[in-house]
Amino acid sequence: MNVVQDARGTGGGRRVGPGRVVTALAGAVLVALAPSVATPAASAPAVSAPAASATAASATAGPGPELRALVERGSSTAALGELRENGRRIWRDAAGVTDLESRRPARADGRFRIGSVTKTFVSTVVLQLVDEGRLRLDDPVERHLPGVVPDGGAITVRQLLNHTSGLHDYLDDPRYFFHDDASLRTFLAEGRWAEHSPAELIGVGTRGTPYFPPGRGWHYSNTNYILLGEVIRHVTGRSWQSEVERRIVRPLHLDDTTFPGSRPGIPGPHAHGYARLPEGPADLTLINPTVGDAAGNGISTAADLGRFHAALFGGKLLRPARLAEMTTAVPAPMIGAHYGLGLIRYDLPCGAVWGHTGGVPGYSTVLLGSVDGTRQFALSFNVLEGTETDATDAAVNAFVERAACGPRPAAPTVAVGNSPLRTPR
């Protein structure tokens, strides 16, 4: 099973986009933006793996060894995770350090950038609007955003949600992130502070060559979700952030979940993100997240993400008919999985898990669980950008399989695609 290759979604060749390690989880790491290329981890700084005290009744209740492996063998400076079952936390832990200067132990309650996991929040709001009769899944984009998308009369809201629109991913444009040492230096000095409007991002995507005619294929594209954010604004008169907060965050008391707009910092305790340079790690923690917008702007915690997943699959946010549509998935060969409406399905040895992955520079996220809402788990890890290896992929996949399936006798890993769990950005 390869959950890694789907998660990173923010484009770029240097592990910035549906990247290598969580990239398989479609949108898993980064703003669920684009695949990345792993490089040898030989120069990665050594990181000890102090673990926060676990909250589970038993140390064997969760994937603690797999979590620590992300730090000890997977080029991560920090990792944290939580496992819930039947509405109760049964395991929580953290490993690594909050930053390479102070080397304080990472905190299991720390906040982190969730990248493309933002897409599941956005898709839930769109489906709530469908429940309310304010739009339809088969509405053409042109009905809600006239003149914005070429051939917008042939592209539906549903096709934006499940990435079958064919629209070009704006994150494929190398201007938005870095792909080598020179572009990383430019990104650190200038690019990460740049303000990007939805109109700009949509323009880049719609001017790009479509991958295929609408409905004739599958290709992960962050442009789809920038457009969905604008559809929400058109239908409600309010921003997608306001609607997510009003409809999901506040009712569920997700007090540590924010959608920061252009604010570069991460509020509250958090681990830092880094990229490798020849002279040493460069801190990527501060970034203007407007480059992700409705495709990957969010910040959250493992606890909040678990509660959101439980509420969504437990029927508290959508009517059964809408949840059934949300979990109607099409083959997503790019990430070795199936993609529904803002959700990814991974088929594991013990059955299917649903959720999303995400990534932004320095941060990778996995949120998955059972379709009946009884079990969910969240993982955040801070891979030193540019040092990912096969060991990183193996550690993520091992964590996912243990969290989803529990301990089991050693056996060959079952792959769910051609690469490790991909986390689209």
C-alpha cells in the first residue's frame, strides 16, 4: 500500500507537491500540490527521538514504533500522531524536536499545516450547499462563475470535486515553489512571502493546456479547488474560509483549526519545517499560505482532524445521500488509489480507509479512517525537504497500515499502486 506518493500537493520537483511520501494519499502532504523527487538523506541532521508521553492505556495500542521510525530512519525532524476508536482517543504520541536550535521535544498536541486535507473541509461545505438545494453537483461551472473558465459550460461541480475536469494544475508552474538550491534560495528570500489571489491562481491553471477533455480522465489539480472556493463565495456571498468555520469548525469545537489567509505564522505550539541546503537546514516554517487557498491553506492538530473525520463519516455533517456521493470514487492511478468528492480511498490488507493527505514545504499530513466513522487516525511529520528516501516512504506506509489494521504477523507489504502512499499537495 503506498500512501506516500499522493499527499504532497503543491508542485515542484523538490518534494513540493503531490510529493513522494504522503503523496500517495492524494493531497496528503503540502497543499496537496505536486510530486517531489527524493534525494539522499546523508546530510540530514541527526535528530534524537524523544517521545511525548502516550495517552493510551497501553503503549502497544498504537503505531508508536512506526511513528519513531519516521524520525530515526525517515529524515523527519518531528512526527506526531493520534488514533481514535468509537469516539475515544486510544493512542497519541510524538517524536523528534520542535526545532533544530532549542531541540525541545515535539508535542503530540502541536499544530501543523495540513495542506490538501483542506480540500475535504471545502468539499464538505460544497455538499452541504447541495443538501440545501443551493447548487447541484452537475451544475456547469459557468452557471456559478460565468466567463471564468474556458469551456466552463462543459465542466461540472462534480468534476472539480473529483479531479476529472482536466483543468491544468497551477502548481505545475515552477514559479510557485522551488526545485533546486538556487530556486530554494529565491523562495526563502522572496517567494514564500508573496501574496497570491484566487484569480491569479485560476488564471494560471486555465491558461495551461488541459490534461484531457472534461470527464475523460483523472488528474490531480489544485486549480479545481481554488475554483470551488470561488463557487462557495458566489453561492453564499461569503468566503470559503468563513463557511468552513461557520459550518464545521465552530459547531464541532475544532478550536485549534484555522484557515489563516495570508498570515505566515502557525499559532500555538508547533514543530518547525526545514529544507536542505549545502550549508545546513533552512527554516521553512513561515510562509504566506495564499498559494494554497481553498486547495491547502489550513492549520490544525491531530485531535481536531480526528474529530472532523469522525463527524463526517458518522453522519453529523452531511445527509446519507450526500455522503454516499462523496464516497463514490473513481480510479486515481496517479496516486495509486481511488478518489471521491474531496476524499481518497486506499485499499489496505485489512480493508479500505478513507480520508486525505496533504503537504506544504516542511509539513506532511495524513488523515484516514474507516468509512463507518468508528476509527480514524492522523499523522503529521516534518521531513527535511530534499532528504526523502525509500525509508521515509516505508515508515509512512508502516504507520498507516499499523494504525488502520493494528498489529499483525510480519508479512510482505501489499502495494496499492506503483509507489508509496502518495500525498498530493
